Amino acid sequence: MHENTEKTLTRDCAATRIPSGEAITLAKDTRVFITQALGGSYTVATDQGLARIADADAEALGLEPAAPQPAPAQNADANTPVDDKAVWDQLRTCYDPEIPVNIVDLGLVYDCVISPRAGQGAMVEVKMTLTAPGCGMGPTIAAEAKSKVLSVPGVGDADVALVWDPPWNQAMISEAGKMKLGLI
């Protein structure tokens, strides 16, 4: 919707440099080009390279936030059974900032285990990888995945671990992901 759009920042804006994962501040009046607007964040091209701007800072781009930030489901009954599909649906809202395919369809999520805990809400443990081991965006993507999983009713805690075995390869991309990327 906002992809391939040039914008000028209306205020200083926190961002994450891609692919290093370094926190940076883009100055007011910086011209940026939105290359991707998915999953509650914006990937922008700047004269300093690519950066990721969170949806909470959309107004710096002159935009309305795309969606409310997921809040931990702490008000839900801790004994509510966790819907496995809801967890996977939340993981599908997380995107690699350079690839317009969610982390599930990219084949980056290797495992998701939901363990009920009486009176505490379920523990959700996710094992995921990245397309490249040296990518500094790993902690950012993992933190986003954790935040979104915590928004699922009945989830009391979540752990998203980055793993490197087995190494990721393009064969792990789902058919839907391959279609999006033009690989089939």
C-alpha cells in the first residue's frame, strides 16, 4: 500500500539499520523511499542504506499506524487454552525486512511448542533461524515474533531462540512463499 513511495521524515525517528541491526536515528527532513510495508514496520532506503522503521513511528513518515501494537494477553484467563493456529497466525505477521515473505513461509520457523502451565498461561517456545547467520536483524525479528506471540490469549510467556542447525536454504520456503518471490 505504501511501498515504492518517497517520503520526507517529519521528525527525528528511531530506526534499525539493515542488515546490521544497529539502532540509529534518522533526522527530520531526511528523504526516504519505502521499499516494504509489511507486518507492522516499514523498510526504507536512505542515503545511509536500508533501515527499518516501526509502525509506532509511522507518523514520522506522514502515515497513520497500520495496526494497533499487539499487547500481551495478560488480561486473559491464564488457564485459557492456547490456539495453536493463533500462534502460527501471529508468526505469519513477522517479516524479514528485506524479503516480502513472512518468516513462516520463508521456512525460518523450525519449531513451535506450546506447553500449558496451570495458572500462569502457556509457555510458547519457538526455534527459528535466519536466511544468513551473520544478519544483525536476528534479535529484532526474534523480539518482534516474541511480542506478537505474547499477544495470543492464554500465552503467559514466550521464548524465541535463534538456531543455525539445520542451515536455512531456499528449499525450506513454502509454495506460497516461492510464488510470492517468483521462484515457481
